[in-house]
Amino acid sequence: MALPLLKYAPTTQNSRVDPLRVGSDEDPKAVSMDKAMDREDQNFVIEAAYRQIFFHAFKVDRDRTLECQLRDGQITVRDFIRSLCLSDT
């Protein structure tokens, strides 16, 4: 014998509460570089690129020439990351 279909949508107590999502360090963060960014935001983008590629951001491994070109708008973030990947470091 088949069970009869419900005439209403089944609900639980938890369905009334919006799901809670807590972010973590492993969540991707989208960053971009604009002319209107201040120096602190630019440093954040550069640090994020170093951490993404080298898993750290030591002063020894930094390329000041590429950073200056990025800050001046001569290269894009994509070109900056490509140059870091092709560097000797």
C-alpha cells in the first residue's frame, strides 16, 4: 500500500532560520587593483599575490621593481602574478 502524498510542504524547525555561514581562511577572496586604491589596499593585493604564489611574503623574496610597476599602473595584477611565477624565486 502506497503512502498518501502530503497536501502541504514538509517543514522543520530549522527551515525557518537562515543558514549560518562562517568564513574561514581557506575561502577565496577576490582582490583587484584600481587607481583609486590607497597605499594600504595596494599592499594587501601585493601581499595576497605573494602568499598565493610562494605561500609566504618574506622581504627577501619580494621584487620591488614589479611592485612599483604595479602601483604606477604600468602592469596589471595578472602581469604582476605572471612575472612572479616566472621569476627565479
